[in-house]
Amino acid sequence: MKHATLRQLKVFESVARLLSFSRAAEELHLTQPAVSTQVKKLEDHAGMPLFEQFGKKIYLTAAGAELLDISRCIIAQFEAAESAMTQLKGVSGGKLNVAVISAGDYFFPRLLVEFVGRHKGVVLNFTVHNREGQLAHMGANLTDLCVMVRPPQEPELDTVAEAFAPHPYVIVAAPGHALVGKKKITMEQLMCEPFVVREKGSDTWQSMQEGFGKHLEKLNIAMEIKSTETIKQAVMAGMGIGFISAHTIGQELRNGSLQLLDVQAFPLMLNWYVVHRRGKRLPPVAQAFKDFLLSEGAALIAELTPSIVAKSSPRRKVK
């Protein structure tokens, strides 16, 4: 193993954690053949297979399981060294590791540009995940800060979460839909309509549970889709109505390709939270970005949000 590289260990750790070469390639921004090549080289160094396949699923071999723990220790040591060097650099020149759920990627890059513009030399490691991916990254210590709608409840993560901006959810339809223009639409009326929604387990799905409550089980779910963009296209095509973050539809509302429905008890007003592990020693650049979100995030996001959103303060802070 003396010729194994850190890159090979990181690729192996990603595949082992996700149990998928394709998902690891997506996470690492590599091609699947490149991921397979790195794992094969590591297996050659180890002198034995690290994965085995049954049907379409892959599993760790005994050697793979043993090497996974060792790899994580090695990666953690390198990250500790990098963190120590970053601490010495301060904010400017530091590396900001931040992850956001997919609804946030419609405005979050602009916040990053604003922050980086004030702190020259900051290096960004910005990733977008669904909730499951965010929790996995946080659990594996692959990110300093996460931005999400629902702070983790898993006790093993032990997180600190602070609300910094409102996050509204709305019901939308194609311009020609029969409910467009109607006032105070009831839940009973919505039960008759097909819905195009995000997948179960996503932040948006959990927000739907809060917004619809006991009515959710009666909802006519026509399709579950992992992509917010695909949901918007499906709704515009008339395949159903959608429950969606208001932050994702500004352009569609302006050009008229989507219409807000006037549904009772909507918009559903939730919050954006900035989250990190309680025991995490935040580098100066991460602490500075967290302070930036808490002090200015709400106002900056409001500038990018449709006018239906009240420019109010977040509802609460969770610690």
C-alpha cells in the first residue's frame, strides 16, 4: 500500500460510502471511468478486491471494510492539517466548504459572490445536495457549513442550527390551469388535482408534510421527481400542479410561464438555516461566512425573491 495516493483513498471512500460508482463520480465531479480507474489502482496496491458485485449492487469486501476505516482516518488527518494551515491564513486566502440543498442553488451563488467580493483570495468548495446527501457529507466531515430548511434531528450528528432567512413554499400551475385566478382555493379542491413533487426524504417533501398535514396522504401524487427544474417543466407542460420553493420560480413568474395559486394557508413560510456540527472547529472563513448569513442573508435573499414573500425575520433559532 506504500504507493497508494490520497486521491485514490478519497475516491474509494466516496464509492464505499455511497455504494455506487456513478453517484461517487457525480459527487467528485469526475467521470465514472475515472472513478473506476482510481479504485482499480488502489485494489492493485492492496493486492485484493475491495468491492464485490451481486446483481446491480456493489458491496464492500472484508478488505474493503477494513480499508474504509483506515482511509477515513488518513483523510481526516490531512483535513486537520489543511484546517490548521487555514486557521493561520485567516479569512482571506481560506477555503470555504459549504453545502446547500437544491432549492438554494437558485440564489446561493450570488451570496457567495458577494462574500468573496469582500474577502479576496477565498477558495470556494460549494456543493449542492438533497437532504440525504447533505447529512451524509456532514456526518463524514466533508463540509464545514450546510444550508438547509430542516436542521438535522439525528442525535449522532449533534448540530448547531441558526435561522437566517425566511423560506416560502407555494403552489404553482400552468397559465391555462382551471384554478388559476380563483381565490382562497381549499385543500379539498387541491385533492382533485394531480401533483408533481420532489422525492420522499427531500427537504421539499418534508415541507409538504408540514404544509398539507393530514391531507398529504389524500394527495394525488402523479410523479415524484428529483429535479426542481424538471418539476417546473412538467407543471408548465400541464402534467399537474406543483409544491415548490418560491426561491426557484422568480424567472417563471416574471415571464408568465408559471402562475401562483391562491391556496388557503399558503405561502407556507419556513426558514433557511445555517448548520454545522457542534464540535466542529470552524475555520475563520467559515465563521465569517456564517456571520455574514446571519446578519445580511435575509436582506440579500429578499432582493432575489418574488414579491409574494414578506421581508420578515426568520421565525426562530434552533440550537
